[in-house]
Amino acid sequence: MNALRIRKFGGPEVLEWEEVPTPEIAPDELLIKVAFCGVCRHDLLTRAGAFPSITLPVIPGHQVSGHVAAIGGEVNGFRLGQRVMTMIYTGCGRCQNCRADNQALCLDERPMFLGEDIDGGYAEYVKVRQDVALPVPEGVSLKEAAVITCTLGTAYHSIVTQAKVSSGETLLITGASGGVGIHAVKIAKHLGTRVIAVTSSPGKRSILESVGADDVLIAPDLRFRSEVKSLTNGRGADVVIEIVGASTLNESIRAVRNGGRIVVLGNVEGRSVEIRPAHFILKEIDLSGTKSCTLRELDTVLSLVADGKLDVEIGECIPLNRGAEAHRRMEDGSLRGRLVLEMGGKS
């Protein structure tokens, strides 16, 4: 089969178009003929070598949709040709968290990240264990399914499960004009919150307004606390969904109200940051993180998309063999929504 593979870390040029063996599946695995694979900034960090635990060579891509091409002898509930999509993490499948459909937080083994720890979806075929694949319902296209786990799924987990947002609260979202950010705005508005969206790009204001943001703050210097306080009568936001990470976390800490909640779900530069414990002591802030979503949450999100209550923003669709170009497009920041690589292309 054909695939884009990384043999060394570096810029987009290290994505090499190669012919590699088609994966051989175990009894509990599915072989998926890839239709689409989403691209996000995590892929760029993977390619650049931000995660030193990765063993090269590896095929990137953690957002996969396609059709079942082969079924292991122990697999139940799937059929050949069925439309399917994947979760991002594979755990042991046996521990308390895995049995609760949250394999991203496996207790007994280090969760395996698709496209880093195991070969991912920048390929004609990918294999996954049956408990991290799920059917794509009618009303959801495979192109949409390729990005739902990483965008709507992760945003839903952070807003609903981690932040426990209530209708009427004020939600601040950093990095709101990116693929995850736009979908976080959509979920927050679906839940009846007021959304303050922060972006560093003046050209993204109209996009954020079009997806429902109540207030859009343009902050090229990544300073926004004063405007947030002004918009909230000096109190601060009830909840911050921190997508940018190190560059804005301290600003978010100052922009959240006393007793507020901050959920970190992104760190676009992959670097560390120094924070003062006094802010958490004096303001009694709850700080949590999130890395993905559960199967149950993803099933809920898929139903909302299928019913027309949420929609998916696809910025552009690029053939897989032009993956280096796709990464360059991600880096220049000009896209609206999530970029998708196309392999099979059928919906």
C-alpha cells in the first residue's frame, strides 16, 4: 500500500511518500481502507519531533474514517464494507477506565496514540483494535467523521465532562479560530452559554461571529485579560477552555473569575510554562486537562451531527500524496476549520 511516513523529524519535507506492507491484523482487530484522515497541529508537532518517545519510522494520522476491509476472527459487531471511524487512543481494554470507554486514560498500560505509537491513517489502510472503532451513522459523511473525534469529541469532553458548563455561564475560548476552537464555540453555543472567543488573527473575526461567538477578542500580543474583565463586569469568565496552552495559560488564569474553572486541551507550541500557585490558592481555581473523549461522548456527538444540531467545519480536502503541502497550509494559519487528507474519498 501507499503511505506517508516519517523517517526523521523536521519540516513538512520529511513526510515521504512510500510503498509499505499492508498491515496484518490480529484476531481482535479491523483493517480499515482509509477514506479520509484529518490533520491537526498535533500532527505537526509529531513530525517536528516534539514528542521524543516516538519510535521512527512511523505513519502519522490519528483521525481516520473509511470502510472495513478485513475482520479478525474474534471481532463482533462489524461487517465488511461498513463505514467506520476511529478513536485516538488504544489502552489495555481491561482496566476500569478502558471498560468505561475511556482508553485514553488506561490504568494498566501506556495508552497508544494512533499515528505516533502505532501507525496511523496517512495511508491506504490502517489497522485498529475493534474496541477503538465505531460505526459512522447515517447523516454523517466520512469526511466529517475523519475530524469529529479530535474536534467535536475533544471539545465536548472538555466543556461538558471536565468543565461541567451550565447554560448561562460565560465561556472563554483561546485559540478559538483553529479547528478545535471553532467546534468548541459551536458546542458551547449549543449548550446555551455566552462565548468570548480569543484569536490572534484579525481576519478570523467574521468566522468566529458566523459560528456563534458572542464576543470576539483580537489579541495578536496574546493579552486579553482586561477585555475579558470589562465584558464580565470585572468578574472574569466562569470557564476557560485553554487551547493555545503555554503562551496564554497565565493570561487565562488572570481572566477567569474567583472559583472558576480552566480546562487545558491544547499546547500548540509543545513547550512548558511557569505558573504561580498563589493564583490557585487565592482564587480557588479548578485546573484540569483533557486529551480526547470517551466512546459514549463520541456517540452523543455523532447523534448531534446526524440530527443537524451540530455541524462540522472542513477547511480543505487535499489528496494524501500532497501531505507535505497540507502541513504547510496548517502552519500558515490561513484555513477555516479542519484540514482533511483524502485517500479513498467515498462517503
